[in-house]
Amino acid sequence: MTLLPVWTEQIKYLVGIFAILNPLGAIPIYLSMMTDRRPAVMHRTALKASVAVAVILTLAVWTGDGLLSFFGIGIPAFRIAGGLLVLLIAIAMFGAKTSPARHTDAEQAEAEAKNDIAVVPLAIPLLAGPGSISLTIVDAHQVVSLSDKIVFSLGIIGVAVIVWVVLRMAEPIGQRLGTGGLNIATRVMGLILAAMAVQFMADGMLELFPGWSR
């Protein structure tokens, strides 16, 4: 495999991961959680949440295959299940809503009563929830060599840095884009995710039932 296709695939994977993290769509929830908090507290929370996202998804890259093997789950079946989960999240994003798979009303109420929300529920499950973890495991399975997996992990850290920048500037971004702009961005990312989810499920079905490709 030449260098260009490898980088093209890596970028495609990282775009999908950024889309499902959807930090722009998380801005309204983040700001509501941080009501009456000092700017220093907000900035510290954004940093801790981004580091947690990087750690969670990097762990998924390196331990995902082993975890599936431990439970006897094949990648084709996981592709279908993960694709279905991602599709449900994408459908919620079409309506500019947060899927219950990522964040529930009960978690929102609990978060508002907590002093530190950086790791739970902001990093997980709002950002790095089941959908993004599933997507990362499926993508990491396609990265064969050790060097490519290291590059993929560094790319995830880069995505986490972008998440930190977005959360760090949540107030000015929210004011500039407004509700309409944030909703448009969420719907565009939802469209990307929906297409990826369908592809995941299709690939999984063809691996389970190779005769269907004839």
C-alpha cells in the first residue's frame, strides 16, 4: 500500500471521529453545565475533558481488538452493531439533538449539581461516548502496521486538541454562530456519520455473508 492511500484513510477515519465527537454541537450543553462558573474553571474543565477524550479513544485504539477477542466478538458483527449505534446518533444529529446514547436528561441534571464535570459527563459519555469508542475500534482495526497505529493515535490526540480549542472558545463561538449555525454544523456532521454508519453495516454484512456480493 502506498503512502498516499494510508494517509487518505487515516484522515477519513479522523474526520469521522471528529464528526461523532461533535464539539460544536456540545457547546450549548457545555455552557449550560458551566453556568456561573469562573472563566478559569471553564478553561480548566475544557482542558481536562479534552485530555480525557484523548486517553479514552487512544485506549480504544490499542485495546479494542483484544477486548473484542476476549468476549468472542468478531469484527463483522461489531461493524454492524457499531454502525447501527452511529446511525442512531446521526439521526438524532439531523434533528440537531443529542442522542440518549450520548447524554440523557438525568445525566444533565446530575452534571449541573457536580463541581467537576470534566470527565463525567462531559468527556464520557457526551463527547467520547459509546458511538465514538465503537467508531474508533472499527477504524483502528483497519490500521494494520504498528507505525500506522501510532500515527493514528497521534491523529486522535490532534483531534482532542481541536476539541479543547472549541471548548476553550465555546462562548465566542456560540455567540458568533448562534443556535442556527451550531445546528447546521451538527446536521452536516450527522450526514457524514450516517454515510459512514451505512458503509460500516454494509461491510459487516458482506463479511458475514460473502455470497451477497455476487
